[in-house]
Amino acid sequence: MATGVTDVTDVTDADFETEVLGAELPVLVEFTADWCPPCRQMGPVLKALAAEEGERLKVVQLDVDSNPATTNAYKVLSMPTFMVFRGGEPVKAMVGARAKRKLLEELADVI
């Protein structure tokens, strides 16, 4: 049984640097929006991913509408966009909803 954090945390412009850039683990950030149906589909997938990989990967969400500074800083144009940050740097970006199995495959080289 994993002892890591099993939930998806919401991050903001204000705490992005601390929560994501300063994290010890690699961090998967979902850039999301309330009006985006594929983003809502990803909710259960990300929750399951956080539960399974919580010791190796931190999973967070950033609402693009209420956090424009971070969204613009990483030139996020489509929702959902997933970015993996390691050591404070983005190391991978993926656009669009996907199944958990596919997401895990794509994350294999960065976690």
C-alpha cells in the first residue's frame, strides 16, 4: 500500500514555484479548465495515477483561467496539457486526454 499523497493537489500562480518547481519528486501538472470536458474526464485517471504512483510522482492540477501567469509562462494553449517537471524544469509535455495506461507509458521515461 502506497504511503504517498493519494490525491491530486490544486496549485496556483502563487504556490507553483514551491509546489512544483521546488518539489523533490517529479511533478505531473495538468493544465485544466472547468469548461473543458476532456479535462473533467481526466479527473479519475489522475486520481488513480496519484494513488498508484504517489511515491514516485506528485500529481497536481492548475486552473488556466484563474492562473494566467503560469499558463502563459509555459505557453499552454490547449486543454488539457500535461507537463512533467523535474528539478524545476519542464522535461515533457503532452496535449489531450488519454487513458491511464497510455499516460503511464508516456511517463515511463521521466519517473
